[in-house]
Amino acid sequence: MSTEKQKEAARQNIEKAREVESERAHGEDIPYPPGLSTAEEDRLPVEDFAFPRERKEPLIDASHVRNAVARFDQVEGVTDKERDEAWGRIQAAAQRFGVHLHEQDWRELFVGGKEKKV
């Protein structure tokens, strides 16, 4: 269930997106946000994802590695074994792109969060 605050934020995001698209349609040169388009993400091989079966959390550069860590606890419908494998892929990508991970294990990401594990 969404809270009223979330619903209002979604309404504002939709309104802003409509304004920007209208301005682009009328000739404004407004750059697209950085990141992957859906088409670009669809073309990535499965081994470029932390969660390849779900095609979640691409690991193609340092920014995406940091994002994968930040969103790790938001991936639903995966087993602990899949999380272990994804964490290994994230650690390898972090080393490859020079990202320092403070956590040694993915379970540390859940401590203090909504899904606190003891």
C-alpha cells in the first residue's frame, strides 16, 4: 500500500515528466537523465546483472555498482542463495570499478532496516 506522501510524490513526478516532454516536443533542448535506457538495459548480457534471472541491478560501471548495493534489499522474490551469488557479483564489480564496499556480507545491508535480520 502506498502512503499519501508517496502518492503525492508520484503525482508530482508524472506532472514534471509531462512538462518536460511537452517542452521537448516544442523544441526545447532538455537532456535526458544519465543512465541506461530500457532498450540499452535489454541489450545487456545477463552476466552484467547482479540478479541475472530477474535482470535486476546492472553492474556496468561504478555508479551502477553503488546503486546495486543501495537497492539490494529492495529486490524481491529471490532466495538467500541467489543473494549470496549476487553479492559475489557485486563485490567483483566493485573491485573492477574501484568502489569501496563497507559491508563484508549482504546481510549487513538489512541491519537496522525494515527487514532487520538478527
